[in-house]
Amino acid sequence: MEQENRIREPENKIWQTRLHEQTAFERRLAQAMESAFADGVTELDELVNRLNQNGVRDEQNRAWTIDSFRAVMAELGA
């Protein structure tokens, strides 16, 4: 096989590129999630409960539900 045929153009995955810098909300959420994971939280319901207990709300300042968390993660490309 010729060298040219083996070399492929790099492919950017959606999670590798961002269209903007993280917002304050995205930073707060990421930090809260990292803290929960560091404390051993592994289940979605535990994570949602932890976010609510720590006062980390969604962008409309509402408490999280499993469905609202999933929707935000899908929107953020997670």
C-alpha cells in the first residue's frame, strides 16, 4: 500500500473541540462533578443528589432531576 493511502486526515471528535470557552455555569458544574467523583460518587442518582445538596443548580437556578441533568449533559456534548 502506498504511503499516501495510509495517511489519513485527523478527525476531530465533538468532545475534543469547543466552540467557546466554558461558561461560569459549566465551570461550576464541572468542579462540583469532579468533587463528587473524587468522593466516590459513581451513580447518577447519587450525583444529582450531591449537586442539589451542595447548592449547585441548573442554569435557571432550579434543583436538578435525573432528567434535567441528562438533558444538560446531552446539550453540552458529554
